[in-house]
Amino acid sequence: MLNEKNIPQAIGQYLAASDAKDAERFVSVFTEDALYHDEGKTYRGWEAIRDWKRDFDRKLSIANKLLGVSGEGDRFRMQVEASGNFPGSPQVFVFHITLDPENGLIREMKIE
């Protein structure tokens, strides 16, 4: 099991940017053509992901607590406890993450 000190850089930056509510910083951890799956929808590329993040942050206030990361190579599974102003809070979410092996950025992320 990986921890906050040895997780891939893009995953750590994703969590920090998410908590900071910084859409530009958030999108910078993704490849230009990344796929982001959340809330039953898929967003492709920086513009769509940035727009989703801005809208999400306007609607919800969430704090994330990393529970664990496992995986190797370019595929990882992350568990995060999210708490905030949404029904069922706090709730544990599982993130399936694929990194781009050339630049280490997130190529695809699916949240369940």
C-alpha cells in the first residue's frame, strides 16, 4: 500500500488542487485529452474537466481524506473519504487512475 509520501506526483497534486478549489491547478495534473468519469458522466480534455471542476466547486464544499493508494506502473486505485455538504456525507469513494507513462500525468480517472 502506498501512502501520501510515495504516491505518484500527479495523484498527490490532484488531491491538493481538489481541496484548494483551484480549477487551473486541478486540470494541470491531467493529459490534454484525459478522460474524467464522475457523477455518471464523462468529460474529455482540459476545457471540459476545468468547466466541470468550476461547476462542482460552486455547488459543493468538500474536504478529502486520503485512505490509501495501491497499484503500480501506470494503474492505481485510490480510496478517499469525502465529507461536505452532500447527502450521505462522509462517504468513501474509489478512484481508478491511469497515468500516462511518458509524462506521469493522469490520462484517465473514474470515480465510484
